[in-house]
Amino acid sequence: MLERFRTSRGREIVIQRVAPTLALVPAVAGFLLALCAGPVLAQQAVDASGPITLQRVDPQENLVEELIVNARLPGPAWWKVSDADTTIYVLGAPGLTPSGLTYDDSVIKRRLEGADRLIMGQEADISVVRMIALVMGGRSYFLSEQPMRETLPPELRARLDARLAATKAGSDYDKVKPAFAGFMLAKAPGGSLSISKSVTDEIRDMAKELPQDKRPRIQNLSGYSLVDAIKALGSLPQPLQELCLDAGLREAESGQGGVKQIAERWATGDVRAVVSADRGFQRCLASTPSIARELRDGRDDAVKAIESALKKPGKSVAVIELRSLLAQDGVLDQLRAKGLKVSTPDE
């Protein structure tokens, strides 16, 4: 069975599912797509000394409440950063979008027309050759040296056993490290890996289709390596492996926060619902320091790009991942701290 995945840069990956044993290749491809979901930070030292506290390793858990405002205009929510003579319209983008997602793009098209530049926030870069090499030769990143459930504390193992029994999953989960078991559990229900062309790709296409004299200059901010990110997750110490399994189980158990449901809420500008949904496996990614360092750089690059765009009178558009915009010390929080005016979607 062939499965097609599309990265946030628009590159299509076609993968043949392996049966009947563990389908590692599609799982890895799906994990790579999940990493596209936006900036994450880590503040707690991570080692094998003991349990990890989710709120300490995931500062995006703490959002700026006054910035969490539902949209008044049709379609997804926009924020605005401005000074005396320049306006930057900032769209909070979803990390993943399911096949068939529709949304009112009239405001997006109107704001792109005649804009000076279109700033596209940090996205994931993927080398297909490196990914295939990792999947084919990097078994140590994915596979557990002993039956995985034997490495777990009793409560976590009991939750895993209950979930596997409820879903009638096989013993393949015992072959992989807890972090990858958590990912597969989180993404199994509802086919949430049926990913279509991303919103960011669609917005780039809208800009390119405008007449030359009304077309913004597209500024793509530096990305990060997905292959390096997946290597980092595979080498996490046991406390973080257990955190990732817990995060995946919570997503599977809650039935909330699925890609389709969150994307539909995003499409109608329901910001409060989007950010209050269970983040599930994203909280695992938020605990990986090496990924966090790269993504923190991407957040800061977005701040610098918006500041630069403000130096030219007129208007520009920026597309940045939603939680990166709204987190404490996130993009909008930093810009407000610099004395710039930030308007919310209800203004």
C-alpha cells in the first residue's frame, strides 16, 4: 500500500507500508510531519536523574491571555503589528491540515495584494535521501533493546496495556522505544496523517498568482532539519521517553486535539478552542532540547523579520505558527515588549 505525505515545503514523499510487522517507515514520515507543527521550547535540564515536569519543559503551555481572541472577520484569525506608517498583518497558521480542509481565504487574498513582502515563518526542511538512510540503517533510533513495556513504571504500563487492548493493537509496540510508541498511539485514531497541501503552500501560491505589480516579495525564514530532529528524539533518556509515551496516550485517551478538529476550528477563527485543545504529542516535542534550540532561533528570526518589514512604509504579511505567536516570550509578546502596537483579531 502506497502512502503519500507532503512536507510543509511542498515536497511529496511516497512510502510503501510494510506488513504485517511494525510499519516504521510511514510512522517515521508521520512523525516528521508532526514536527512541522511549530516552535517549541525547553527550559528544564534533561537527563536520566528523574521524572520530567511537563510545565517546566514546555513554556508554550503558558500563553499570553490577552492575545487569545477569536476572529471577527471571516476565516482564520489575524493579529496586527504596527508603527506610525507601517502595518504587518500576522496570520496564525496551523501546524498540519487534513485533506479537504476549506476556509474563507478572502481576507488573506486581500491583504496579500499590494503587500511589500510575505514573511513565511520557520518550516521544516527534509532531505528525502537522509530520511531513507535513517529509516533503513538507523534501527537504534527507533527500536527498544528489550521489550518496551518492561521498562515502564507500573501506572504507565497499565495505561498502555489498556489502550492496546481497547484498540486491539498487536505486540509491535513492544519493539519500539516509548517515544515512538506514544507517537503511533496518538496518531492512529481518525487517520490524522492524511495530510494535504499545507496552508503555507496555498498562501505562497496565492501570492505568486497575483499580478507582478501587486505581488509581495516572499521571504522564507530559515528552516530546521527533520532528520536531525528525529535522531534527537530517538536518543532521549528514559524520563523523556516516558514523557513522550504519556503525551501520546493522553492524546489517544482524550479524543481531543486531532488534526482535523483543530484545523476546522482554526479555519473559523476560533482561537480559544484551538489553543485549549489537548496538544497531545506536541508536548513531547516541546521537551526535546536540541529541537527547541533550533525552533527558538526560528521564533527570534520571525521577530527580526517583522521588525525589518516595519522600517518600510506600507503593509506586509507574516504567516507564523499560532502558538509561537501567543506564547509568553513568543513572537507577539517580544514585539510588544519592544514598544510596538499589537492589535488582536477582534479589533
